[in-house]
Amino acid sequence: MSMCCSMVSTRCAPARNRFRPAPSPTSSATRRARCTSGCSTTAPNSAEPKQDPLNSAVGGITLSDRPFRFGIGLSADASMSDWQHQARAAEDLGYDVIMVSDHLGMAAPFPALTALAAVTTRPRLGTFVLNTGFYKPALLARDVSSTDLPTGGRLELGLGTGWAQDEFADAELPFPPAGQRIAHVERTITELRRRFATGNPPVLQQPAPPILVACRGDRLLAMAAANADIISLAGVDVTERPVTEEAVERALADRIEFIRAAAGRPIEQLELGLTIMTVHLDGKGMPDLTTQRMFAPGLSDDELLALPGVLHGSPDDIAGTLECYRRKYHLTHFVVPATAMADFAEVIDRLR
């Protein structure tokens, strides 16, 4: 599975860090989830105030008040008809953003988003994430304009540096060092905004469609903090061993403070998020940790389950964990794979 064009290895504290049988039912209407540093939350049953998440991203509210937004990353190996079926299902289940990745061997992202717009009405539509190295800014601006207009201003532009060197070779493009690829993303953001500000090419969203950058390393994260509208943490390195809930919380807190220091502007102007690679609900067999094991082969199963990219427990447990992530780390934007669409929808129901 490939959800974005940035290397993915998400790490921090889950709903529960050990795979064990579900606890016996209780008479309580809600269960409580606790981050180890004392952030106790109860999964809510009442609806949140209705407000535009994008408008709230740039003014007026505190970070912990920002509404959740939940995205679904469509399967990279699915057909266009499958994508349209998944998009309709995601809309029915309450997802806020439907997202496609950008790899050779799959449908081109912008025509795909236009096709998805034809079968949906409410969700926003985004790239997660675009291989920016494949594009010159002027040509990308044309593609963005040609997609934002027919989708009714629902486009969100997710950018990444591109990491699959073999795809660059297949496209007969050079594969620059990481620093040059990051500089290209930054220049692309600046040039897109400049062009949209002139109205050439035109976009429906003013002054420009929101830009997401998926990040892991310090250089890309610092650039995103200063330039992006949305940051999706696609990896949080945990250097402490063993990997415990406390260790991953410290690592995640460090990332948020890094963003705050690098932003050069009020952090309230940023929407912060996390890429989720695995969602496992109690009573549904063993969790599939294949992806996590690829990027962290030296960790035990218990340590893999401690990563924040793994959400494990009951729907109430996971909802409480996400509430805690919002309160402590200001994370409100979560993207899950299409394989987890139905299971994670049970969590969404508890947060709306």
C-alpha cells in the first residue's frame, strides 16, 4: 500500500499499546482513553458545533478547538470504477476528504479527482501526495486550475518530495538529492500562489486551494511549517529504546514544538495532522503490522503497536486517543487507508 509520496513511518502513542482481548462490557455509556501524561478524555456522543474546517484553519479559534477532519486514501491498485465506489462509500460514512496518491502505474491524480467529483457532492478532494518532482510549477498550476474549477472548489493540493527513485528513472527524470527536492517543493508552493494571485490561471478557491505537505525529516518539516496550510506527519522518529508510550509521546511533542519554532508565524494558522497506516478494532483478528515492520524491522509487536500510526482498541478507545492528540498535540487531520474505511467510520461516529 502506498498512501503518499513521502517515506511513511509514523510513531507515537496508540489507544492501547498491547494487543489483547477486548475488556468485558461495562455499564458506562463511554469508555475513557488516557495519554500517559495525564490527558484524560471521554469519547463524545454529542455533535460538535458546525463550522467550516478550512476557515477555522486561519483564524479565530484555539488549536484545541479546531474541528477534526478525516481523510481516506484510496487504494493505489484499484480501478477508476472501484475508486468511484470507494468515494461514494466514504461520503456516506462521513469522511471529509477523499485523497489519491501519485505513482506511475496508477491513474493520473487530477483526472481521477475530477471523476470522483462527479460521483460525490460534499467531501473535499485531494492529492496525498503529489510527486512534486514530476512537475514544473507553471504546468502544475494549469492542472490545479483545471481541477479546482470542475470540482466546485473542493480541491486540496497535497505535495511531497517524491521518494521512489525507480519512478524518476522510469519517467526519464533526474532524482536530485533530498535538499534539492525540498527546495523544489518550496519554490513550487511560492510560484503556485503567485500565479493564482494574478488570476492566471484562475482558481475557484481564493487566494488559492489549500496546500498540504506530508513530512518526516527536519528539513522538509521546517519548510512546510513556514509555507504549507496543512502538515501531515508521515513519520515521527523515536530514538529511545524500548519504544514505550512515554517515549513516543515525547517524540511527538518534540515534533510539534519543532513546527512551532520553524513556522515563523502563529501556529494557529496551520492545520496539523497524522498519517494513519493501520486501524485495528477489538475482536477483528490480529492486527496487520506488515507496513510498520517494513520501516521498523527491529521493533517488537508491542513496540509497533505503540506507534501513533497504529490505532488499536475499541472505537471508544480510539476516539478518546484522537481527542487526546487534539488536546495535547493539536492534531486534527487524520488520513486512513481505504482498507480501514468501514472500521474507522465507527470512530468518526463517536467524534461527531
